[in-house]
Amino acid sequence: MDASLAYSSNGLNFSAFDPHPHNAAVNTSRIWNNTDIPCCTYQHVYQHWPTPDAGARACQSLCEANATCQSWAYVSPNVSGSERCCLKDGVGPSVPHPGILSGFSSHALPDPQLPQLFPNVPETPYSYQIYPNTLFVQRNVTSGAPQRLLVHASSATVKHGDVAKGTSTLLTFSLRVDGFVALTANASTKPAIGQISTIPLTWLSGNLSVNSGIVPQGSNTGGNSEGSIAVQLDDCAGRPFPGYGLQQAVPFVGDSLAWTPAWLPPRDMSRDLAGRVLCVTVALVGDVALYSLSGNFTR
């Protein structure tokens, strides 16, 4: 499969990018013995059942009949003296607990506010842990140029230490080779100085948008955090388009998720560069980081 890079935390799997279109069926029939789901209880039903198995199945039925209920836990009398069914509106990680039986309903869904790679429900594929194992570069068979990075990982439907036959699988994640998390200047000089240029881009319309910010604690200046960033638009051979060079660029100082580069005198990228092939050159000085470039262009 092609998917975004993911990480696991407490039984939840997250993606840095868009959710992967993976639909996994929730196992609502299994009852987990000596297992609790210590979260999300919104209702207790106190009742006596003839056996723990009968109590668990009754609790399971109560949860399934309520659209709010995503998981449940039956607490037997020998646990706390109060036999009860706990109805829960979430599906947090399960933990071992003698005397408690638990399970999930067909209403169990991942939290829509989390950027999840796939549903994180026990008994579904890859629901508890992902361990990246190997990384290699896939190259173009003709030119030999890198095309993408492939990360192979093992994963499991259970927590670390509980892996058994039938609970694990293998995954492959695909990453483009021209991406980055953050770029900073070379700290060997004071102040730090750095420069990077993009691959050729065909500019369609609108302005360039830059996500950049100050690196904390003055790590590249040896003192207080300070730095600036400037942008040049050129012909990919280092020759700037008229008015779009670093000498005409207005340096940006501060933090912004969507800073629009500016030049003096003012320029209009849509008017001047629409349809042109260009490279974006970014100059970093001091404690500043470049996180992303965006705009209406094609590669």
C-alpha cells in the first residue's frame, strides 16, 4: 500500500498527512476476559446476573442497543463488591484486570478529530503498534534517480509483549524523496547561513506561501533567538527573474504559517510569472527554520 508515515502512541496510530482509505471491520462478538477499558464510561448499570458470562453478554447487548456506546466492561462482584455494566463512549487502550470482561460495539469509531491513519480498534489490523524495520530508496529503472523512499514495518493488533500468531502483519509506507520536515541554516557559522533551491516548478497563478519560524533558544546564533528568511525566484540556473532576486527581497523576521514573500519595488507573481518554469530559492540567516512552501504550481 502507499500511505503516509505513521507513529503509534498508547494503542492509537496517527498519520502526518491525510487518512489512508483503509476500512477494517470491527470484531464486536469477542469478549475479552480479565481485560478492562479504563476510559470513557458515561453510564453504570447496577444489576445482578447469574454468572460472569451472562453479565458480560448482557452488558454487550446493552452497549449494542445504544448508539452512543462504543465499548463496554462488565465488573464482576469479586472486583469491588458492586456488580455492574459500564457503558463507554470511546475505545481507549485495554489493560489487564482480573474479574473484568470487556468488548466493543459496532458503533466503535476512531475519534474524528484525530488525524488517524486507520481505525484504531482492537481486533482490527494494525490497531496497537507499528515498528519501522527497514528503509530503502526506489530508483527509476532508466535514469537511476531516486523516486521514493519505502519504509517496511511490522505491526500488530495487540500491545507490545502480547504478540501471538495471527495478531501481526507487515506494512509498507511510501514517502516522496523531495520532502522535508524542517530546514535550518548551517550552525558552523555565526550567524548561521543557509540556502536551498527547489526543483523546477511551473507557476500557475497566485502568490507563494511560506511556513517558517524562529528556532527556539538561539541554537544557531549562540544567544537570543533571531533570524530572517528571504526568497528569490529564478530560472533554475541561479539567474533571478527581474525584481525577484535576493537583493530585492524583503527579509521576513518572526513566525508565520502562511507568510507571503515580498520584494521592493512590489511584485505580482500572477502577472509576471504565470505559466513560467521557475525555482524557488530560500536564504536562511540565523535561528530560523523553513517548514514548507505552497502555492498554485505543478511539477
